[in-house]
Amino acid sequence: MESLSQVLQPYKELVGNVAGVVTVLQMFSGCFVCNDIRKKGTSDGFSPMPFIGGCSLTVLFLTHALLMGDPAMIKANVVGLAISATYAGIFLLFTPKRNRIGFWRQVAMCGVLTASLLLYAKLEDPTLVEDRFGMIVTVLLLLLIAQPLFGLPEIVRKKSTEGLPFAMIFSGTIVGFMWLLYGIILNNSFVIFQNLAALALSGVQLALFVIYPSKDLKKKEP
């Protein structure tokens, strides 16, 4: 009996292209967050990490895609880097001066981490770097996806998901599913694991929107 990878193999280019397109579209979901910030007039209450971390992660994913020699992943991450950098710039524009030190501190932390991992990729044994670098990127991806859950106690206390980027989470779920299919076609365990775990984390966050409204109920109390 043919494996799922073999069955899907003729659709490799199609699935890769679709995954790349939905990834780029998912990155535009950040427009909704930026628009919420614009309407509020400040970035207070929003975390810059999805955008700053997005820049770092796309650089690392681009490096991994180059190691794999995969055109679909390379294209998606080149575009993703440009979009994430634009969002980070918009976030900074609406960040009060008193909070900008914190913003730049996160930029510096992500920058140092990214540079260190790029140096590691250069120095590691070429026969091992693809798998080991892929494992590192997987861990960082899952941390970034799980980042909104770090505020779970506050969400439960307020009984509100206000501040969680629904559009980014929902579209990220679709993207994770498409890259999961692509990983199955490639028979790449890292890509499969990345996206299975990403789908699980996204599912938990989507469940929060079902349990709690997107507005802080306490603000409505007289």
C-alpha cells in the first residue's frame, strides 16, 4: 500500500505553492492588529513579540529553507521578512516613548539570538546542520506561537481575549495545515512535527475565543 507521502507526491509543487501563498496571506493578517493599534492610538496592551519575533524567525526559516534547497519555503520567508519588518515599524510608531526602551530591548535580544544561530549554522558540520538547525527553529517557532498563552492567567482573570490577535491565530492554523501537508510530501519529520505542534497550540488559542469574549467584561461594569 502506498504511503500518504507517495500518494501526495504528484501534488508537491501545487501544495508547496499554495502553502507559500497562504503563508504570505497569513502574514497580512497582522494588518488587523496594526489597525486595532491605530484606532486605539497606542500599542499599549499589545505585545511586539509577534512582529519582532516574526522578523527573527523568518530569517531563521529562510536559512533553513536555503539549507534544504526548497524554493517554496525560500520565497515565502523572503516575503515574510519584509512584511514582519513593516509591522514592527508600525508598532514602534504607535509605541509611547516610555515603552520604547522595552521595544528595543526585545529587538536586541532577538537580534543577538538570531545572529548566534546563524553563526552556528555556518560552523556546524554540513552533514548535521540541516536537522539540528531545523530542531532549533522548531522550538523557537513553537515558543513564538505559544507566546499569547503566557498571558493566560490575565485572560482568565478578565474573562476576555482582548489583545489576542485572532486573525493571526486563525490564519496561522490554516498555514500550519498546508505546511503539514507539504512536510508529509517531503517526508520531512521536522516540518511535520513543527506544524502538528503549531496546529495544537493554535487550537488551544482558538478555544479561548470560544470560551471568552474579545472585550473585557469588567470595563462594562458600572
